[in-house]
Amino acid sequence: MHLRLETAGAVATLTIDRPAKRNAMSFDMWSAIPGLLAAVPDTARVLLIQGGDHFSAGADISEFETLRSGADGAARYSDAVHAAERAIAMFDRPTIAVINGVCVGGGCEIALACDLRIAADTARFGITPAKLGIVYHFTSTKKLVDAVGPAWARQILFTAEIVDAATALRIGLVNELHPAPALQDRAKELAETIASRSQVSLRGAKTIIQMITENQPEDADVHALYDNAVHSADYAEGVRAFLEKRSPRF
């Protein structure tokens, strides 16, 4: 299937492993992502999504003449991609895309669905539906606009040009750049830092940020997050640790 899910302590890692095709995503790979994410154990507090030498060259274009031929096939294929993107975007714990090499098309879609993106300073990015006569899905387009703003979203989608890592950092497409040999160590460090924080706080922040980006108003559910937090064991431990001048143990 070319997808591998592993867990080490509080960090789960989903690896795209199809190096012969620069990690191009087949229909079966797209279709498998929701189930794999559902299988991430509760003990995992952070999910890394990574490739190898390349993050992903996007959808496997060789399937377009078969699985994506005709309007019905195209719709079925698009539904599988959308379900995978939504599974990542709606995952209930923090997600980090760890990006080497090419991150193009569907690869960018996966990366943008993650909460954070860190990349090698040699990585390259592009979203290329304008080369294929495809309209990028609404929710994926919104993720792009949220990350880089409408002006750069237009340039990326209208031109289908490749963006270098320095530009990706400048426009907000990625959070951090690192030399390629240091990327995995930084990914592990960042994941372990996030995993050490209050899960009550992280769940609340992720939920509220999602609501803000979807223009949802503050409601009773948000107030329940506030109330649950101040009555939680995490809050009691956080206050106690602060008063005792030590690191909290969540």
C-alpha cells in the first residue's frame, strides 16, 4: 500500500513510502488514509506525516487514464482525495508535515491539511491543477488561502509554477526551514515538545482555530471547552507546577 503507520511513545508517524514514484499517491493510498488515521492509538499525542527523499509528487497521473477516466471515474477519484484530506484536517490531535524534496499537487494538499509544516531548505512546492484541467477542491483551496492569503493562492493556482523553499517560508506556506540533514531531528523535537503540553489546551486550541478559520461564532461548545479546562487535572497540575517552579507533568 506504500503507507506505513508507526508509533513511538507519544508520537505517531505516517510515512509515504513509494520512492520509485517520488511518493506519488495512488487511488488505493488516498483511500487508505482515513482508516490509518482512525487506527492511530490514543496514546499518540502528535502525528507526523512524512516521506523520504521526497514528501509527495502528488496524485499518480498514470492512473488518470484508467481510474480517473470519464466524469464518473474523476468524481470517484476526487472523493477519495477529499476524504483523505478531510481525515487529516479533522484529526483530533496536532499534525505536522515533514517535507523533503518535492511537495506538489496532492502532496501539497496533504501538507496543507496538517496543522504545521516544516521543510528542508531544498524542498520545492507546487499546486498544478491548471496543468490538468482540474478544479482544486473548495476545502483544500481554503487551506491554501488560509496559509498564504488570496494573492499568493491565486499566483500558485493560476501559474502552476514551482515555489522554492525560501519563498514558501516567506509567504507562510511552511512554518520552518532547516537543512535537510537536520529536518528529522527538528521534527522529533517539535513533536515531543507539543506532546509534552497540556492535551486539554491543545484540543481546545485546535477546535477554536478550526472554528475561526471556518467563520463559526463563539458558542456554547466553546464555553464548555473553557469550563472543562479549568476543572481539569491538567489545569490543577499546571498551576501547581508553576507555584512549585517546576515543569508540569501532563
